[in-house]
Amino acid sequence: MKLQKKLRIKKPFSRAGILFLALITFASACGDSKEYSEDDPSSTMSDSSETSSGVSDVDEGEDEHDTSSEGSHPEIGEGEDEDDTFTEDTEDEAIECPWDVGWKSASSTGGGVGSSAWGTGSSLLEDARLGAHDDYDRFVLEFKSGDPIPTSYNIMWLAVEHTGAEGVLDVASPAGDVFLEIGVGASYMSSNANAPYFTGPYRITAPLLVNVQEAVSVGASDGRITWQLGSNEANGFRVFELEDPSRIVIDVCISDTSTTKGEDCIDSGMPPGLCGALFDYTGGYTGAHGEHEELFGSGECPTVPELTATAFRTTSYFADLDGDGDNEEAFTYYETYEEGMYLRVINGSDKIDHLLATGAYVPDGNAVIGAIDLQSDENPELFVSSQGGSPGSPLSVSLFQVEDCELVEIKRNGTESIFSFSIGYASAAGMGYGVDCVSDAPVLKTLHSYPGSSTPPVTTWLWTRTTHELLSDNTMEEISISDEFSGSEVPWSRGFNSCDFE
């Protein structure tokens, strides 16, 4: 039986104390009224405010919009006075933290039709903010007015931080000992603009935070953005969606005394090795993959060096890449530019490296995008952007498979050349590139679009589709190239159209 997760109900300050702290908070908030508004001071779990030390974004019907799988649990602070914003820890009465630490995604939280963990999306980020509440810290991503709530997002605890590349991302790691990673199918940049739509902040903190310390943007690719919440403890959290405007809200418990965190972590689909690193979990699990309790991975692969504290590493992707029933972790990294960018897959005690590129390249153009089992053989293909240019330029994507202790790159049939395709938009040339997955078939259709005239404004677009099939020998064959099409709009471009990543 799970032990209850405990928090402490906190005794409110006097009204004078409230006023004093409110004045301090107001002073620190000058110059950024959106992040530090005092419009609504309520901050209990039972209230409906979404605050950044008091931002009133969540309306009175918050729980009616809560699509979290934890939505049926009792709320923290139920029945507390909504005016008691600033509190001190003077009471010993304990209440439950109703959320677990497990991996949560759009599909697991009931995000609607077409929801997934790793997909891309076109919604533009409008604002990002943090807020302090009595029993939890809150992070909010708000999207452009009229844009839908992203149908793809993926939130999990990690034991290591990631750092972004130069440009639109913050280069410094978030403060904290553990890191809640939030990947969302959305974008900073509009498809018809050369400059980012979202211009920051890319590093956020707020007064009165207890567990979460900072929110930092650590990744961006075509149609996907990633943030990390640097925190003191990996505690239970919930995820839910709100409309008008479209928002994704993440609440992280300030305290969580559960002794079942390791089991909850593995039960949610996270790799056992990562769960062990997060929660010192070494045994006692009797779930679906209990046979791997003592040894995860073969332990027979050649040793590769551990990453140093200064290594650049992109955001992690988790999927069962070898059909053994447990998820592996994949990411790209470099120690120095001279040594080159590597793809690394961690399978329990095994670590597998593959050199992606050396020389001049942009680090944030090298990232694991996702995995799809194109051949339905329980050996998914890993989609990796192996070379990138400046922000907004196309990415070159290659496919890999895990074979024992190697990462094998998919090649073009009948050649030794690597199969790759482009994703994104070449603003200087006005050209767009995308890929369309064919449902239940080992087929990819790549798109190349370009203006029908050389003088702006462009009123006619031209495009072609090239169809590729993954053969049984794990090589990619070009089947056909379509006739040239024309129209007032490109049918799809700048990303992955119907590719549902695992």
C-alpha cells in the first residue's frame, strides 16, 4: 500500500505581515507586471487562481478544465481562506499531496484527439511564467490568442540538467538539484516570419518559490520547444490544460513524503535506470518489468566515458528502442566542438555512442526528434537531426536503429550514403521542407516547396513529394517523385505532418 504524501498546512501571517510582503513583492515586480501581478492573492490548491506570486489567470472553473489523470484526487488546501497568500510553517497538521512523480504526457492526461507525447505543433508561445502557492509551485505556458492548446506535450523528472545553445535559448543551466523537463509541440517562431514571435524571458524565477527555483528554456526545434524547472526535490506534480487563452499548467508539490516514488516512476514508463538515479531505487519492484530489477541492459557493451559537468547535451527522448519492454534514453551531446557532436543511447548499464558531426555546426540543430516503428518489428527507427544551421534554417534528419551495442544509420538502398531529409524553412531562398508519415506503412513522403515567382509577394507556391520506403534490409529506397503541384498555399511544410512518435 502506498504511504500518503504529506504536506504541512501553513498558518497565515497577520494582515500587517501580508501588506509588508505584498509591498516587497510589488517592488521586486516593477518592470514586469505580467510576471509579478498582484491581481489575485489567492494561492491554495482549492482556489482557482493561476498566479505568478499572484497572477490571476486560472478562472473559478479551473478544476472543470483539469484534464490531468490526477484530477480525481482531493485538492491540497481544500477549505483554506483564499486571502491567505503569504504563509509560514507553524502548524504540524499534515495533508496529502495528491499527485505522483510519474511521467505525464498529453495522451496520459486526456489531452484530446490526436494527443501524443513527442509530436510537433504550430501554436506560438505567448508567455511563460512561474508562481508561488502555499503548497505547490506553478509553471504556465500561454499560447497566442486563437491558437489551440498543443496536442503534444511530455513532462518528466530528470536527474541531469540540459543547457541550450547560443541564440534564442538560455546557455546556463537552471538552478536546482533535479529537473522537471517540459517538452511541448509548439514554436517560438511563426512560419511566415524570420524573427522569433516569443522573445523571452527564457529564464524565469519568482518571489516565494519553495521547491522550484527557476524555469529555463533549454531546447527548440522545428515545431517543438523544451523548458526545464530546476527544483530542490523530485515531487509529485500534475498537468492540466486551460482555454481562453490556451495554456498548459504544471503544479509541483512543495513537499512529498511518498516512499513509492521509484515504483510510480517505473510504472509511468520511465527508464528504470533513470528512476534509480532520481529516487535511489534499487529493488522491491514487482511490476511489469520486475525481471530487470537487478540488472538493466546487458552490461556487455564497450565502456564509454561519462559526461563531464561542462558537456553540452540536448533534451532527452525516451522510448523502447530494442523491444525489451523497457524504455531507453537518447540524446545528443558534445564535450568540445573539436571532439564533435555524438548521439548517445542509454540502456540501463549500457551506453552507446555514435559520432554525428565534426567541424562547424550549430549545437541546437542536433537533437533527438522521436522514434517510429516503421516496419512494425519492435525495433523503432530513431529520428535525429544530425546537422543544423542558424535558427530558422532547415535541419537535416537521419534515421538510426539500435542493434546490440551499436547505433546503425539507415542508408540509401544500393549505396553507402546515409539517408537523410530536410525539415524546416530556408528563409533566404524561400524554400520549405517537411515529411509526411504514411500510417501503418514503412513509408515516408518528403516535401520540397518553393515560390512560384521570384518577386514578392508570393501568390503561388510550387511543390513536389518524394516517396521513400524502408526495406527489409533496413535501407531506404526512393520509390517515386510526384509531378510538380501548384497552389496558393503549401499543403504542409516546416515539420512533421502525420508522424506520430512513440
